[in-house]
Amino acid sequence: MVVFTLSTIILVVVILYIKSSTPGRFRHPWFGGVTPSKSWDRRAHVSSNMVGRLVFVHPSSGELFYFRLLLCHQKGCTSFEDVRTISGYVHPTYRSACNALGIIRDDIEWLAAFNDAST
């Protein structure tokens, strides 16, 4: 008699989902896109000047996290100053540039809601 645990069933469902997804939608190193030597593939278009892969940056990393966010949203930037430039204005920090683009928001609404709830 074969006994399937819930974790086994969930694992099978996840594997089937990953295998049925398109490559651009979900890429996992175990399922496609990895060479037999388990190393990175060289880019097909070497002559282009664009970022190929960005590593994960934790939100607690501060300005580095906001810089990575801007790299994902800004196009055609050739310098660090270009990344911080929004509508012709060079912002002093990457966080303020993210705020100007609307990528992040301030926590003022949340703080006001908590203050109202506590009184």
C-alpha cells in the first residue's frame, strides 16, 4: 500500500506546474535552461549593452535595494546620475528617485491609520 503525504502531493503539483509553464514565466535551475555542466550559458546577443542578470538584493540593504529597483524600471541609463534622474531632476538618493517614480510609497497613511486605531 502506497501512502502519499500532503507534502508529496504538493511537490508533485509544483513540479507539474513548473514543467507546463513557459520558460519566460518561470525558470528554475532544475527544470530547463541549465546546461549539463550546471553552469551559466553565454548570452546569445553579446554585442548588446544591456544587463543580463540581476542578483537578489534584500530590502534592508538600503540604497543598494533602491538602486536595483531603479535599474528594473529606468531604460537607457548610462551613468549612476542618469539612474537617479527623474523628469530632468537629479534626486540626491535612490530612494527619493524611487518615490518620485511611484515605485515605493511613504508609510504616512499606515502610521495615521495606526494612530487613529490606537486612540
